[in-house]
Amino acid sequence: MLSTNKQDLLNLPIKDFIISSEKVAHVQIGNSAEHALLVLTRTGYSSVPVLDVKYRLKGLLSIKMITESILGLERIEYDRLESIRVDDVMEHEVAYLQITDTFKRALDLVINHAFLCVIDEEGTFMGIMTRRVILKQLKRYIYQLET
Ligand code: AMP
């Protein structure tokens, strides 16, 4: 989608730019840290959304959060992974977007986050908006200004 005017770009609805939930790797709050580490390692993502059984967004989980939780004094205690649950180590307070938000709000928030989770009015996870997608739109807009 092209926008020739700054306000048009800032007012674009984010729903046109999200990676939809079916394509987003996630873990569930009750999963073990072992399972979550497998998901993160296999997908290659440094962090993924955490959802509950009703598909509502509950937080984010990264490899760093898991490894920090099993750091012993002299060794990494891998044997503890099975007994730690995702909700013991995840980040609960996360920045997110509502599906009705505009590109401007996404731009403001994405400065500090590689991606943002998108939810609907009931808190149901709809997908993510990545910094990559936002930068692509900005690049198209800036290059258009030059022509
Ligand atoms: P990217 O813009 O593709 O580099 O993605 C930035 C970050 O967004 C990744 O490191 C992941 O944490 C997250 N991400 C992107 N795509 C997905 C996906 N399909 N499933 C889960 N997380 C994703």
C-alpha cells in the first residue's frame, strides 16, 4: 500500500501490515521452559508471544529469560528446565497494539521493540507487527518523496 502524504501514512490502519496469528510461533503459559526453549531454538526467534488457552496475549518469552532462570553458581542447570513453567519466567508487562491502531502508534512503540503483539478488544491475539515491516513502509514513503 502506497501513501503519498505524511498524514496518510501515519493514519494507515495497522491491520494491513500484521503477520497473522496462524503464522506466528508462540508458547502457552502452562508450557514447560523445556518446551519453550525447543520452540525458540527451532524457530530461531529470540522472543515469542505467550498466550493462554483462549488465545489471549499474556506476555513475551525470550531465550535469555529461560537461560537466566537456570543459571547456577557454576553451571547451567538444564535439568531444571522440565519443572519451570513459562509463566514463572516470562515478561508480563509488554507493549502491544490494538487491531484498530494506526501506523503512527506502531511507529512510536516499535522504536524500543523488534516486534509488537496485536490484540483485539477482548485481548485475543491477532498477530504481530514487526519493525522490519514498519521500516519497509517508511522506506517506500521516503523514496517516493525523492521522485
Ligand atoms: P523480523 O522482523 O523478521 O526480524 O522479526 C523480528 C522479531 O519478531 C523476531 O526476532 C521474532 O521475535 C518476532 N517474529 C517475527 N516473525 C515471527 C513469527 N512468524 N513467529 C514468531 N515471532 C516472530
